[in-house]
Amino acid sequence: MKNDKLFDAMLERQPKLRGALDMNAYRASLARELLTMRKRAGLTQTQLARRLGWKQPQISTIEKATGPIPEPWRIAAYAEACGVGAENAWTFTYDDAETRRVAM
């Protein structure tokens, strides 16, 4: 409990830290959803990369959430390659009113 109060106080003094933590959580959530999408399509990372004309390490980076948040066109291409229509895959914005929708 004491650590929670200390953490809350730190976030009050450094509001940008909260935003960074929120973006990291979003990146991790997005990575999990994309990984699930690929596995439901029955594809390996290598197979998906070939469909997209990408390299396998690019797929790995996206799915491990170790790089920047993928651009919307990459998410749409990934979804289409997994058999999920891009128009149904993701709706999101990067501001405080962030919304996400996954069609699975």
C-alpha cells in the first residue's frame, strides 16, 4: 500500500510518465491481439512475413512489443494477411480518447 502511494505521488509530479506507461500497456495489448490473430489464422511468423513481403524479425518485433507501435497501415496489412478484413480489424487513435476494436 505504501508503494502505491509513492507511485501515485511520482505520477502526479511527472504526468508524462503516466502517458508513457499507458502507451507501453497499449503496445503490449496490441502485440497480444496481433499474435492471437496470426495464431488463429494458423500461420507461422515466417509464413506471415512472406505473405506481407516483410522479414520474419519484423513480425517478431511487432508481436514482442519491442519496437514502436506499428503504423496503422502495417496493422491493416497484418490483419488482411491473417484473413481479417482491415476494415474490421482495428479502429484506434493515439490521443487520450483512445479507442480500440478488434474483430475476432
